[in-house]
Amino acid sequence: MIETREVEPSEYGEVAAMMRELGLGCSREYLERRLPHGVVALKDGELVGFCGYIPVKIWVGDEERGAMQLGMLGMRPGNGTAIKKLIDSVLSRAGNGFIYANSTNAAGHRAWMKIGGFAEGPEFCARIQWTFSSPIGILARPRLKPIDPKSVAWRDFAARLKASNRGVMTARDPERWRELFGEALTIEHDGAIVGMAAIKRTMYRGILPRCEIMDIVAVCNDREVISKLVAKARRYAASVGSPILEFVGPPLLPHSRAAVANLFVYKENGTGIKTEDLARGWFFGPLDGDRVLEIEN
């Protein structure tokens, strides 16, 4: 008999162990910190599946709406009938809000599309863009600006992003920025922040240092500001010894390679949001500030 219910805090250790068995490496502390909500599937009382989720806010134009971001989805082999019940249980918690997942879990995305009726995001979400770092950065590292949620500058920047938004994007919040990144590259004009890029240092296949653009936004989606942020990011990558800078999202970098799948899948769930809406303006994408909620390595 398959039972689904909300995960209990005491079960996160067992859930983390199961996820590691399935190749979705994570720790109990990671789940508790990043995925405070989730549903477990039990077969005769034994844990066989889990899906985490996070209630979030999105901006549709300058309107704020509720949405659900899906986290890790895992199911022990031999329990194929349980995954539909698990997915249905998670989706029932979404109400009438937009639902999306952005991660490199291709198997999970296939399940969301086949069972949950999800659609793929814009085509560029299926490619990882990359470029070489700038040798200029070896001489002088661009300065990272601490993200201070109490700062008028950061609060004003987030407010101006919302007011100028013309597409669909995850609501930006200085508190969340600080939690996820701590500091970021910025472009300022007359003392006001007009653009920011959050950079994460990782390793490619465990051997090659690389930097990833995890979030990059500008007031009015100003392409000149975005270009300056990319140039800064290239110099920063060089300054920390990374020969490569990567990004997934609207075309920014000159080279690309195929990703494991389209990294962004969604269910409009009666909201009327379509793929073309997601690609308009600076949409919320698989490598923006949310992706680190699913991917820690």
C-alpha cells in the first residue's frame, strides 16, 4: 500500500540517505535549510520516494503572484506506480499558482512532463553557454559588493526591478540574495545599483575550476548594463583562477554546449503563462538565484 504525506523533520536524515543512494547527493542539513517542505511516499511504511517544494513569489510584469518551486524528486527503483501518487500529492498543494522546476535532474524532469503534464521552458534552457575568462582580470579582481537587505540601495534596486519587469521572473528579494550569495558584482549609476550578477565558483567534472553566473538582472533589462556585468564576471573568473565562465539563460556568451535536458520545466496551472512569456524580458531561469536551492555541488 502506497501512502503519501508531508515529510516530518525527524525523517530528513533518512530522506537524505535515500537521495544519496539515487545519486542525488545531499545532506540532512541541506534539506532542512533549503527544502523546508516536502512529501514522502511510503510503501508498507517504508520510505520509497520524496519530493521537496518551496512556496515562492513570481513577478508577472509588475504584479506579484504566488507560485511553487519544485525541489529534489527521487524514487527507489521498483516503485513506478508510487511516483504518480507522489507527484499528484505534491501538485495538489500548489493551489492555482504557477509551478516550476529548474535543475539538472533530467529523469525528474521527464517524470514531471510525462506524469504531471509539464512543458519545457525556452529552447535556450537546453544549452549551457560558456566563454573564457578575461586575462585582464588576472591583474585586478573586480570588487564584490556585500548584499545588505537593510541597505536602501539594495531595497531600491529590487523595487526598481519589479517596477520595470515586462516578462516573468522569480521575485527578487535582498534577504534571499544575501542568504544565497552573500555578495555580488554590481553596476552602479549616480550611487544607485542598476544591475547585479551573482557568481558561484565550482569545479567542472571535479578537475577544472569554473565560475557560473547564478543570477544576473538589470533595471529595465538594460542590455548595456548586462554586457558590463558579463565583462566584470569574466574578469572575476580570471582573478580566482577559473578559465571558464558559464551561464544558462537568454543568449549572453559566445559558445554553448547541450545540457543534459531542458533544465527548466513548468506547469502554467491555469495562470495563462506560456513559454513565450518566460522568454520575454529577463525571465526566471534555471541558473538564476533559485537553482542553488536544488543543486549544491
